[in-house]
Amino acid sequence: MGKVAAKIKIMPQSPEVDLDALQERLEGALPEGAKIKGFERDDVAFGLVALFPTVIIPDEAGGTDAVEDAFADVDGVESVDVDTVGRL
């Protein structure tokens, strides 16, 4: 089987959330077999910045649900949405 790359939109709870610390917590929350290839940041409004990690997931993992659930449980995360998904 191959691998899937998913770009996931992470909205922090407020503009006061330390994005560097949030990135570290997201990396620590990844399920086994998944890894983050990189992060992008996008200004949303009023000082709020969304994080867009690109997560590499084994195809046999069954999709992005496990990663989405793990990210949703991270302290400082308001919402998690899959932006794009594609095969490597």
C-alpha cells in the first residue's frame, strides 16, 4: 500500500495561543504511523492564525479520522478540518 498526504486546518481557541507550542503538542498527539511533513500558517482575522500541518498517513490506516480525533483533543485547538487529501 501507499501513503496519503492530508493538509489539515487547525484553528486555535484564541489569538493568544502560542502557535509554536501548539505545533509541538500536535506532533506529540499523532497516532502511530503518521508523521507531519511541515506546517503552514495563514492569517484568518483579528490576529487569529490557522495552522495547516501536512500529515503523511499510511494508506492502510483507513483515512484521516484517527489524526483528526487526536488533533481535536490537543489543548488549545478549537476545530480541526481536512483541507485536502492526496496520494503520494
